[in-house]
Amino acid sequence: MNDDYEVVIVGGGAAGLSAALVLGRARRRVVVIDAGEPRNAPAAHLQGFLSRDGMPPIELLQAGRAEVARYGVELLDGRVVDIGPGYTVTLAGGRTLTARRILIATGVSDELPQIEGVRDRWGRDLLHCPYCHGWEVQDQQLGVLGTLAGSVQHALLVRQWSDAVVFFAHSYELDPEERLQLDARGIRIEPAALVRLVVEDDRLRGVELADSRIVPRAAVFVRPGNVPHDDGLLAALDCATNDAGFVTVDATWRTSNPGVWAAGNVVDPRAQVITSAGAGSAAAIAINADLVQEDVDIALRHDDAHKAHA
């Protein structure tokens, strides 16, 4: 078994598989290592992906895996626990691989408020992205849960899909300007904390507030907290991060570590599936160009050494 690769891709979502497709077609020896924990697993469909609109997320991944395999890309189910100097990649079972270049495409983890029913309904009728789900719940009774900075802007955005939007302030402190904005768009404010999601027959029927009132809603949007889902790999590789803790990259998706690229939600938590796929493709082209230049440099050194001994 030859465990030496030109590129190891950690993460087999849209970004990782898109990169693998480009690199496989470039005749690079590539392996994709995936732990099987896609962010959008709870969702029944994905939207906004040209030619794949409405496809179940698992079907997109299955199609992508089949496509990259046609070009000789290897697919490993497993978890990377460490990437050491010289890009030695260690898997949870102890197997080690080596790589000339690394692409981290492990996505993001969503931190949800501790409210009864939230985790069970996540990706179903507790939603985060109106561009992904707004059309499906248009003109219905919608809610937006106030949690993090930007929650009011989230509510103003959701208002594009329905004129029956309630902003549940919950733990969010509204300032006077935000109240004026919500009022101007006809968004009612409920100041009481939210206690639980009311579910009947496997459908969201409303939300229960701390004062025991139940406000009927067909779907609730929330802006979750986000943390990179990289198990500390980028930190171990000494990649620079921004104030939010996400890795910083240049225009080619290269990190501050010259042999490491990152693409998709691990860089931008708001990137949609199609955006992540595009980032993976762009990163792959940059990685291949970098390898081409290194191959040229190696060939020139060999040529110089040969001439010196001639």
C-alpha cells in the first residue's frame, strides 16, 4: 500500500469533492478523507445549486464521489487526528499518509441555542438560511429568534419571503434603531423568552414563550454560532486566523502555511453549497499550479546536478 500522495484533502463535502475532481483530472495522486458528518445532513434538499436545485444533499455527495473515483481519486472514510511536519497525516486508526500539499475542507459546526426541540427540528423547520429555505415557506407564519449580533438583519431579510414575521427577542437586547427598523417592515416583536418549539405530527406548530403563550409559526429562522469543524488541524498547522477564529486565506484559498489550502465553510460559514464547490475548484487549480512550479524547480536542480557531475 502506497500512502504517499500529492494532495490529501480533508473533508468530502462540496468543497473537498470539487477540488478532488479538478485535481484528479489534472492527473494528480489524490486522496479524500471524510468523517461522514456533513453539516447539511438534516436537510431534505439543497437549493440554489444550478442544475441540482432541490436535490437531497446525500445524493449530491454520492454523485460527487462517483465522479471523482472515475479519475483515480481515492476515498477514505475516517477522521484525521493530526497533520505533522512534512505533511504527515495521521488517521484515527493509526494509519499515516504523506502529502506534498494539504486542502482542509471540513466545514463548520453550528452552535444552537439551548431550547427544547431546537436540535430535533434543525434543518427541517428550524432554519438558518432564507436563501436555502425561504421559497419553501413563503407567505407562511414565520419567526426569527434573536440570539446573536445580526439577528435583526436576519429578520429583515426573512421578511422578503413573508409579511407574517415575528421577531422573538429571547435573549437579544434590541436598541431603539433596531426597533424602528422592525416596525417599519411590519415585523412584530415578542419580548418574552422562548421556552420550546411546539411540534405536533412531526411538524412545527408554534413556539411556547416564558409567559406560557403559544405563538403559531410554521417555521423559525435562527442565526447559529459557528466554529470551524477542523478538530484543531489548522491551528496545529500554524495557519493564521481572523478575530472570529476562522482561517484566513488569500485569493487562491491558500493559508499562511505555504503548503496548506482551505476552502468552503471552514473558511466562510455563510458559504452555500454552490459557493463552497466553487472555492474547492479554485483552490485545486492553485494547488496544481503550485505543484507544477515545484516539479519544474526539482527538474532544474536535477539538471544542474547532472551537469555538475558531467
